[in-house]
Amino acid sequence: MNKASVYLDGSLIGFHEEPEEIAEEIRGKRRRGELPKTLTVSNYDNSVYINTDKGRAIRPLIIVEDGKPKLTEEHIEKVKKDEMSFEDLFKNGIIEYLDAEEEENAYIAMEEEELTEEHTHLEIHPTLSLGIPSAVNPYPEHSHSVRTAKGDSMMRQAMGLYSPTTNIRTDTQGYYLFYPQKPLTGTKYDEKAGLTTRPIGQNFVVAIMPYRAYNIDDAIILNKGSVERALSRGSYLRTYSSKERRYAAGQRDRFEIPTEEVQGYRGEEEYTHLGEDGIANPETEVEAGGVLIGKTSPPRFLEETSELTPMEEKRKEDSKTTRPNAAGKVDWVMATEDENGSRLVKVRTRKTMPPLVGDKFAARSGQKGVVGLIEDEEDLPWSENGIQPDMIFNSHAVPSRMTVGHLLEAIGSKKASIEGEKTDGTAFEGEPKEKLEETLEKHGFRPTGKEIMYDGKTGRRIEAKIFVGVVYYERLEHLVSKKIRARSTGPVQILTRQPTEGRSRKGGLRIGVMERDCLISHGASMLLQERLMDESDETIQYVCESCGSIAVKNQIKGETYCESCGSKEVEKVKMSYTFKLLLNELKSIGIKPKLGLRDKA
Amino acid sequence: MAKGKKKIYQKYEEELPEKLLEETKKETKDLNQKQTEKVMEEVLKEYKKRQVEPGEAAGAIAAQSIGERATQMTLKTFHVAGLSEGVSVVQGLPRLEELIETRKTPKKEVCRIRPKKEIEKNKEKVVKIAKKIEETKTNDIGKVEEDLVEEKIIIKPDMEKIEKLGIEMNEIAEKIKEKIRRKPEKIEKDKIIFKPKASTLKSLRRYVEKAENTRIIGIEGIEKATLVEKEENGETRYEIHTDGSNLKEVLKTDDIDPEKTDSNSIPEIYKTLGIEATRKMLYKELMEITEEYNINKRHILLISDALTRSGRPTPIGRHGISGEKESVLARAAFEEQIKHLLKAAQKGEKDELKGVAENIIVGNPIPVGTGMVDLRIDLEKQKN
Ligand SMILES: [Zn+2]
């Protein structure tokens, strides 16, 4: 048989006859503390992989030998009494770290009861097999795993308070929530994962019901009163930076308010909010595309201008402006020096972002939706206790997705807000539904979480009982105000003369091939013509009638003629500019295209 | 038939298709003249309603109707539950691709053989046919040995096996004789001896190899014939599905129904049965794989027509329909732009701007739907 190859951190270091033996030996050394505990070794496909490098996710597991876990009650007692540390457990070979690769060689039991002779490891706790987002997700085992995974990945897009040093950070962009809250239904890992100190959402009172067709298809209704009381209100911070660059011959950029002589001067008004140093003052309002840092640069081709023209050197305007569609207030200015000793200025802008129709919200169970209506508080339904929901969520979003965790969280948090104590929703051992129901009943609520509600508009009692609970909702960073766009006319691409693409370039919405096929299928010939020609790159060209090539017009003399044959028999022809471009490109590869003209029948 | 009624029918002969007219004739048999007149009017109205309107982009709609479903199809291969191991058949999207790419032989060629009606419910007889079709080589029924001293090759069939297959020793000898072109020296009860003129060991070996690979019974290319059970009207009938296909030879077999026997290979159908059969086959197969998606059969008919209208199966794509379009611009827009443009320039081609793609490129209204209509001045009327 072939010898097994041995790899250290991905590079081949040698061969060995007995891959299992060497892997076992390395493992033994690690367990005895002779090798670092973060080293992992795995053996498969007739190769041994030893990994010591950074960036691997490793997790602790209890070592099992002969079907018995190495960790005993005795150890636990000792750790509790502080006679032994967690670290000591590693040193004594009781627990060890495994990475994803070494798990291939392990047979891990979830619970102690299910241990057999073949098992090599025992989970410290079943939840430790989850990642951080899943671990802080309440009641995940009650929902479909796909939904939970979606909820986990959306946590990363939630607005919150992602860093305690926000005030002195210069992230390119960041979204912050004004009043983030700890989740009422949490898990045992919340504290460790930082969810209690850097929360990612707020606890919403949620009523589950369809509401006047404003929440069809996953849309949600927000309470205008709540929104005005800063529910999910946040700010968008963006940092711009500029440097005083140095050039040859002692030239350098200068932070200053550009004067009229400067090439590309924007006009006096554009610079009024700048301080004497050319930098915008904190707390001044800046429009989209407005100047934040006034800067001038030396002329680019210094030698040429000084030799050929006696003209005075003209500095160029090179100010830093806010991005189009990104107005805001100047939040903070930082001036410092970079590693070369050049002055470096960073300006942070801030914009308050109240929730708007079209903003995206999500619960941790993967239930996401877009705001469909911000309803006046007085028109919303209220319960017997006079409680009005912050959010109305459509009941049709639940059955097909089977997000039972979402509903459990709702009554869990409801119970928590009554009792004033956090509900534990840790995976596999969260507070059971029966207990939650019991507590609700004890406080005079229906155990099902349903309540009698009254219509805010008519004052009549709503016939059905409405499920009301409290759910931790995240406001995701996809804000409509950053996405909304429209265009009637605007910039075009230079090469093709078709409208530009993308919001930042004031572009249009593209009619792609599929959309084109749709219009063809409908036989909407004229609409297609309008979209693809009239409103896009229509052009009028002169075409020579005798030789069929594109002719020209002399604007001064007002005459048209063909440059290739000299004929003056020239006709105006409407065509798309891209077609004219195609004709030019054909010429460039040595093909002469001819256009035959014919009167429109 | 009353004369008046006959006249009514005649009036509609031009406008209604034959089959529809026949059907209505049958249905209006008991009606009187006036009633018949009324029914015929209604029939014509309904018939016209169902016709495609002038200028409808039938091709684009057909393409979308199939394309939209195709995105939902998953890559699935599924196993036919047979009596023995079963023949796995490519299904879903890969099969759709196979069909549309009409020139390719499928990955798994399968002949679907329907036995004659009288015996299709008799398992034993169907098994017999299957045995007869399956290609069996000398290797499969016995051993070929060489006698180096005497320069002989000895064929030793497994007596049990050949008895089961119903082969005589003479038959084996005959087949091998044909293949190696030597008369057998001796035919014994359990062995056949050949003595080819082989001067070297190497040439003797070559004879042995030839003898081993001689087809004793069956049809070339049919590696395995499997019985497939089919339920029909509560009764079980049997079909034979084969691994590998040779339709031309299979159709010559006795006891099969040549009209119901087919192959899943489009090129083979074309080769043996011609273009009309290919069109029908394409329609049948396309309908079968899109069955669960409920596509209107007219779309599929249109596609089957498009794939066969040139008189030979033409695939969609670069080497087929798209690559053979009349318009230079449309061809260049599809693929390999420069190649098409240069070739067209060499030939001095002229683009008449009659299709959809080329008119979009130029910026004209496309000749579909509302773009088909135009005003024309009646010069005769202008004179007055
Ligand atoms: Zn000319």
C-alpha cells in the first residue's frame, strides 16, 4: 500500500506507513499537554493533516474512553470549588478542542446516556454544537432548520450598537439603533455572545392578524405612535477622509477654502459651511454632494505649464464631498497625520433614519418583512388592557414556514414582560410551552396568548381573538431611503449613448433579455420600440444613398455630403446609436457595411 | 341526408378543418335544418376564437412556456421498477436537453419493445423474446481454449447455459465460422475444434480473441434486455427495455409489435424511420417529460415542428436553428459574433431585416403583434 502523506498546515512534510498510529500518537501528546491544545490532527483519504494555524473554529468536547466520559462528578465539584480551573481540564486530558477537520475522525455523543463503546467524545452541552448566532436564537429546535439558519444570517444585518467605541470609530459606514434593548426571551449564551451589551434589536408588541390588506405577502404594519416614540429609530454614520498629499518639487495639497482662481471652483455658496481650516464644522448640515473638506491640489503638469505658457500656476479644486444621495449632519471631525507625516482629516456624517414604509424588519426565527404601512396610533386595534401593538404581522406567514419558535418567543416574552424576568429560550432546554402558559394564566391572561381586541377605526370588538405577544425584532440595514430611485431623463454612457445603470449613477432600470422576450411575447412591438430606441439611444444619422455609408453634416455650411464617395444625395435615417456603433466596429475589423435605403411602405 | 343540410355543410367546408366538420356532422345528425345552421355558426365562431391571432409571437411564447417549467425541473434520474434490475432512464432536464439537442445520441440508449398483442401478457414468452434479443457472445456461454502444440482453438460451451438459451452446437460453430472464416475441424458433443492456419503464436491468439467476441445470438449493441411490468386496465402486460439500442435489427425480430416499438434515441429514429417519425417521437417524448408541468401541447407541437422542419433533425443552438438563421445580425447576436460577421462579409450577404432580433438591433419596430400592421394607401380609390 502507498504510504500516507503527512501535511502540516497544508504543506506536505513527509510520509508515514501508519497514518492511524501517527495521528493517535499526536493526539496522545496533545492530551498529555506536550503539544499545544489548539493543535488538531485528522486522518482520512490515506493522509494525515496536522493543523496549527490561526483562524480555525475549534470547540471543546469531553474525551470518552471505553464508553465512559473522562469528566466525572468529582471534577465538576472541584471546578465549582475553584480547586481546579477549566484550563486544568485540558492539561489532564479530560476535554480537548476539535476543529471541523478532526471531527471527521470523531464519533460524538450528544447526551451521556447514549454513550457506547464506539464513541470518542461527548458533547459538553448539546447547544455547543451550534454556532454563535444559532446559540443566541431562542427556541430554534421548534422551527424548521432552514428558517432558523435564515434568521441567524439576518442577525448579521441588524442595526444595533455593534461597538461600544462608536464615538471614536471611523468606519466607512455604520448603522446604529438609538435605543437597543436586550431580548426578553434570550438564551444562556446572550451574555457571552455580547447580545446584552451590544443588542441588535428591540422588543415589539406584536399582534398577529391580517390588517386591511396592508400586510399581505410578509408586509408588516408599524404603529406610528411607537415610531414617533423612537421605535427602531437609528442613525447612519459615514466617514469620509482626505489627505494632504505631497508631490515632487515641494508641491503639496492644501486643506483650505478654495478661492475663485482655483480651477474647478464651485462657487462661494458651496463653501460657506466650511471653517477657516477648510474643514466643515461639526453639526452643520451638508447636502448630498456637498463639500466636507475643502482641498486644492497643485497643477498636474507643472513643468509644461511653466515652460510653454507664462500663465500663473492654477491650483485644482480637489474637495472631498459627500456621496450623492447621502446628505447628513457633520458628526465628528478628526485631524491627524498619516505614516508619512501628511495631514489626514476624517469627517463623519450622521443622518437620522426613522423607520419608513419599505424598510426591512426581521425576527430571529427567520420571519422577515417589509413595512407596508405606518398606521396612526388611534386607528390601531387595542386589547382589553388598552395595549396597542407596535407591529401587526400577518398570520398567513406562519403555517407554511412552520416557525413555531417565533410564536413561542412571542408568549415567552409576553410572560417575561409581565413577570419582569427574562425567559430562557436556550435550544433544547428552553422554558417549556406549558410553563409559559401556566404563568400567563396565573396573571389573568389567556394561556394561548390570544386576546380580545377592538378595532381602532370602528370601535367594534373584533370577532376573532387575536394572538398578541412580544417578539424581539431587528431592523435590518436594507433601508428604502438608500434604495429608492426613479429617473425620467439623465446621464447616458459615452460609448453607447444608452442610459447609465445603477442608483449612484442616476441610472434607469434595465430592460434585460427576459423582459425583452416578455414584450415580444405580448406582441407589444411599439412599447419595445419606445423602451429600446426612443427612450434610450435613438439617433438621427445621415446615410449616403449611392454608397450606403454614414454621411456627415457640415454644421457651418449647413450641407450634408458623403465623405467616402462625395455624393450629396444624403437621407436622414433614424436608428439606434448602438447600431451606428456596430457599423463603426465592423469597419474597424475590415468589413464595409452598406445600408440600403427604402421608403417606408 | 336532406339536401338543405348538405348545402349548409358545404358552405363550411372551406372554413372548417375536415376532422372538425366530420365531427359536427356526426353530432348534428338528428337536428333539423334550422338547428344545424345555428350549430354550425356557433362552431365556426368558437373555432375562430381558438385560432392564433395574426402576429402572435407563437415561438417566443412556446419558448417561455417550456423554459419557465424547465427552470423548475430538478436533475433527476429515476429507476424504472422492473422485474430484474431495471433500466435506469434519464429524466427531467437532462433528458429535455438530449431531445432538443437532436443530433446527440442519448447517454443511455434504450429500445422499448412491445411484444405482439397476443403474447404481451405471457411472461414466459416475453422472456423468451428478451433472451433472443440480448447480445450473447461466445465468452458469455463458455470458454475458448488454445492448443499451442496442435495449433488449434477449442470452444467449450457451458452445456447448461446453451440449453437454457436453446442454442445448438451447430449454430455456434456456424457463427464462429463466419467470423474467423475457417471451417470447424470437428464438432463434438461438448466442444468444437477449429484449426486455423496460424504460423505464429500471435496470430493464434488473434483467432482466439475473435472467437471469444463472436456474437452467437441476439442483436448487436443490445447489452441487456430487461422485462418491465406495466399495468393497463387492471391487467399486467410486459415490455422489454434494453440497454443499448439497435432499432433497425430489433424491428426485424419475430413476435414483436413493430408499430409500438421504439427507441429513445432521436438520431436512431430518424435513421431507421425517417423525419415524420422523428417529429412524432419528439412530440411524444417532450409531452412525457413535461407531463407534470401541464404545458399546452401546441407549444410542444411547435417545437417539434421547428426541430424537424428542414427535413432532418435540427438542434436548437449554435449548430442548429439559431446558427442557421437567415439574418446575419441575428446570427451574430447569438454567438460567435466575429465569425458570423466575417463569413457574411466574405459572401457579401444582405440582411433583409425581417426577423425580430435584427430589427431590435437596428432600432425598428419588430414585425410581431402591433408591429405587423401598417397603413397602405389604396391608389385606386384615390383616383376618384
Ligand atoms: Zn457615398
